[in-house]
Amino acid sequence: MKFRFLGTAAAEGMPAVFCRCEACEKARALKGKNIRSRAQAIVNGELLLDFSSDTYWHAVQNGLYLDEVKYIYFTHSHMDHCSCVDLQLRGKPFAHGMKEPVVTLYGNEAVKAQFDIVCEGEGMFPSARSGIVFQAIKAFETVKSGDYEVTALPARHAPQENAYVYVISRRGKTVFYCLDTGWLLDETFAYLQEKKYRFDMIALDCTSVDNPSADTAGHMNLQQNARVVEKLRAFGCVDERTKIFVTHFSHNGNPLHERVEALCEPYGFAVAYDGLEVEL
């Protein structure tokens, strides 16, 4: 399994789109891994996690062919994770010779509402609409997408909708994609303990970096990440082979890459950056 982090920032990006704070100004000067686009990931070039407003840029930067994507799993409907407007370009006259004639979208009722707005309000061409299938999913439901098994688990985020984190399994490899969320809900922990997954990789929401973050908040910081890993280790879901990454950083946490690496060193966590590919 090849997992690639396409974007590793929160909604505002890093540097933030309208910001001149010290952290954002340093990111503009240093560039490289300090430039972070909105969060998104892709598995084996064919399964997208979220469809952010930076999707086009991610494709250009990483040499991706988005017509090869077969499945798109949405965590929730916030604009940095669900920008359905570009999906209307998936068909003639905007696209020719696409490899995959159909893409299946998976998400909650709020994501479906966003997709419907594009279909109805923007007037999606029939050539695009005919190649898009939407499948509503519920928490604790495992979906078969080709040879992937994907389980949606409830996230502590966006209380007005059913936001999800995902367990993704394929050919003996399993990834826990754990953003956007705060401290995991009791029912999510209970499910993970019951199923006894053995994770090859975890991607954790670290929006706040080292800023304080309450367990009732919709995002986590590094200390909460460490506590999540400790619980998962006790369940047997994490061992010495598990690759653990932190991602989804807000500019308010000053997520300059070397700084976050130093903060993560005592925990043994790796810091994701835009374009990072992980072989599992």
C-alpha cells in the first residue's frame, strides 16, 4: 500500500491565506516543508481521502491523474475537506479520455447536501453527473471498495453532522486516518478495542500542535495524540512496527517543520509534510 499525504494543513493553510503572523511570515521565507496546503491524502493513486479546495494543486504538484481515482471518502462537509464544485469538471467538454468512467463518493448526509448543491445550482453537465455515484455511509459501517475495506468511525468534530475518521484495509495492511477530530469518542475507542486492528500506520490530527486543547474540542494537540497512541497500544492496535504521523496543522500552532519535528522526537512520532509518500 502506498499512502501519500497531499496536504497537511488546517483550513487556513500554512502560511494562512490572509495572515502576517510571525509563523506564517517564517513559512513564506523558508518555504519547502513549511508550506502546507489543505489536508488531503491518497492511497495507491486510486482512493482519495477528502476532496479539498487544493485538490487541483495537489494533482499538479504530485503528478497525479485524478481520472484514475475510483473512490473518494469524505470525513465531513467543511470546505477544506469537501469542495465538490470541481467535480462538475469530470466529463466533457472539460475532460477527455478518462481512464475510470465512474468515481464513487462516500460520505455523510451533509456531504451529500453539498454535492447536490453542485449538481443542481451549478448545473453539472450530464457527461460529468453520469460518471459520479454517491453512496451514503454510516458510523461503524464497513464498505467494500474494490479490494479495500473502509470503516467509518464517529469523530469528535462538527457536532451538526456525522463526521468520520476512517480505518482503511487492503491486502493485509491497515491505516487509521484520524482527522479532523478531537479526543476520540468513547464508542470509537470501544470499537477499536473490540476489533483488535493492528495498524501499520496512523495519521493523527495535531491541529493545535503544542497549544492547549480540551478533550471536548474538535481538534487535538500533540499531548492528546500521545494519549491516543497509548490507549491504542494498550488495545494491541499499535506496536513497534506502526508508523505514526501527525498532520493537519493550524498556523496558530506555529507548525514550522523543524519545530514540530523537535516537539515530536520524545514521542517517536513522524511529522507529515505535503507530498510525503509512505510505503506500507
